[in-house]
Amino acid sequence: MNTIDVYIISLSKSFQFSLHSSDGFQRLWNALMVLFMATKKEDRFQLESLQQKDENFENRLMVFIDKFKDSDPKINRLKTNFDSIPTDKYFFVQFTKEVSKDDSFKMCNYLLAKEEGIDYEKMEKEINDSIGELRSNYNISIFGFQEKSFIGELDKNKRVCRFCKKKQPETSFKKIAHSISEALGNKLIVTYDECDKCNYEFGTGIENDLVLFLDLYRNFFGVKGKNGIPSLKGENYIIRNDGKKQITIEHYLKEGEESSNDFNFTLKNNRFITYLNIYKTLVKYALSVLEPKEIPQFNETIGWIRGEIEFSHLPKIAILQNYDFFRTHPMVTLYKRKDDDHSIPNLVCEFRFTFFVFVFIIPEKEEFIYTEDFYDNFWNLFKHYKDVKGWSFKKFSNPNPIKFNVNLNFKKSDK
């Protein structure tokens, strides 16, 4: 049986599909060339890799599907996949089973430049000046930007949990495991190979500390979790967001407390937060989207996340609050080292939530000590972060629960 592999790259969704033919291979190939408007010269097809999903393409796609849907029912899925690309938007087609991350990165940049009306060569030069050295050292993967991502083994019967190493019937994979907590608004990133037990334990355990840390911003920015926008209630306050641009804050004074005209006060909670769990949760997010073949490199890290071992030395986490980086959906960017250069981290992750940017190293070994020189070398290499002003560098290594109160300060706008 002959197989034709096709890979589609777009800003909204990238996907791969394989077409099979036991007899009419040439007929299938010719129909594909018609679909993608290839021209024939001297018995050879010439095809433009850059395509546009306009009305003419949609009509050709329906003709193609109707012609071959009986011989290969999977062809019907093509319409669903192409429907994820907005009308009149551009995409690239490649006849291959896999596209390298570097090539995909370049094609997406080209599509972005075309959509924004930016000069691509100028844009590529600016990117190379900023992260050219970084790209030579790391494979870069982005999750949650626009398209849905499903990580891991599709077949439940073949799944092995990346966190506990169990498979069916020792464990189950019935529930959807969100790679980033659903409470933070994640609707796009799912990890297939996280079992129900680990999903429950993380969701009711360490992930709650990061959710609590970001609770106020979940409410203020109207982030919808499983149960909509959360209302917040503490010892002396209630905060509600109606989802229609109105936020109500009720602040209660205890007997003997005086009110303040400048509207600055402390939100007092009965809840406790563990900062080490925040680091563990961020690392768990990173490992949730890592390619399965890379997971064995981080078995000790997984043991640390699960509380089975301790890491005595943890690097700082870089935190930025900047509206220029605002995201309506949480996003993860992974930087996986290409070689064995131990002078730089093996795995680095960026996590974005609303106007927060967290950049952190994934710790690997208990015995590794993250010296200031090592961290400076890392930060200097990631110059696209370093060149942005406003970063703070925090230690999230305290394993002790701390009562979580928030100081709220409002200033009257001049507008």
C-alpha cells in the first residue's frame, strides 16, 4: 500500500495527515496536486508551498473529499482540520510526515509577518539578532498560543502515565488531563498520558497553591475556569466579577479598625500557600507538554514533584508583570537543549498568565548546585528576556505553608 504524508502549518492550527492507496495511487496524487493548485511542467508537478484557504480552496477540498471518502473514511476529517484555519488566511503545505521545529518556527514567523503586513526579512533579522544563538542551542516549542495541543499517546490502551509510569489496568485514563490547570483558563492544552489518579492528586494538591497565588488576577481579568469566573471570599472581603466589565469589592472592617480614604487595605485569608508547591506546579506544567521520549531524562524531577525526593538547591524564578505580554489564554514555551552542553540548562520554560511571565529552569538532579555564574550564563543567553526591563528574581523554595494575605492599593486615575 502506498502512503502520502502531508503536513499543514498555519497560525491557528498545524496538523499532519496520511493518505493511503492500494491501487489508484496516481489518481490520488493527481487529485492532491489539483487541491493545492500545482502546475505541471515536463511531466513534473510544481507546487507552491504557501497556500491560501479561500473560497476556491474550500470548493476544491470538498471535491477531493467526495472523491475519496469511500476508499478512506479518514479523509472526512480533513474538513474539520481545515475548518480550524480561518477563511482567507494563509498556510504552508509540506509533503512529509514531520516538520522540524526550526522550519515550523520560520514558517509561522513568515505567516505572522504576512498577516501583520511586516517585512519578513527584517523580522527574521531582528529575531536572529535576539534569539539566533538561543535557537542554535535549543529546540523551541509553544503551546496555548492559538491552536489546540494534545500531548502523548492517543490510544488509551497504549498509554503509560508520564508521572507514575503506570498503565491500564493499574490505573485509568478516563478523564481529560489539562496540561495547565483548567482553573487558570486552559482550554487548549491536554496531556493524554497523565492518568486519572495523578491528575486528581496534582489538581487537589500542589496546583492549588499556584491557583491561589493567581486568584486575584483570575477574578480581575475575568479568567473562566471550570465553573466560570471565580468569586473571592476571605476574612474581610468579597470580590465579584460579573463578566460584564464590573468588579464589586466588599471590604469589612473589624471593630476598632478605621476606614481609609485612599482605598488601600489588606485582603486577609484563612488559606495558606506553599511557595515550593508553586515551583513544583510550574515544572509539572513544563513536563506535561514535553515530548514523551524526553521524559526519562527527568525521572528525578518527577520524583521531586511527587514529594518522593527533595532537591536541596533550586534556582530563582524570573517574574515579569507587563501588559505588553498580556495573554487571554495561558501559554507555555519550552526550550529543550539540543546537545550535552552542561554549561546551560537542559530544559527551560516560560509560563504566561494574563500579564504575568514566569521564566524558570527545570531542576534535574538533587546534587546539582545552581551557582550565580550558572544562572547569569543562562540569563545572558536568553537575551530576549534580559533586554526587557522590570524582572524580579524570586526564590520559591520554602516548603512551609504561609498564610496568604494580599495588599491591595488603588490609585485614582487622571482620566
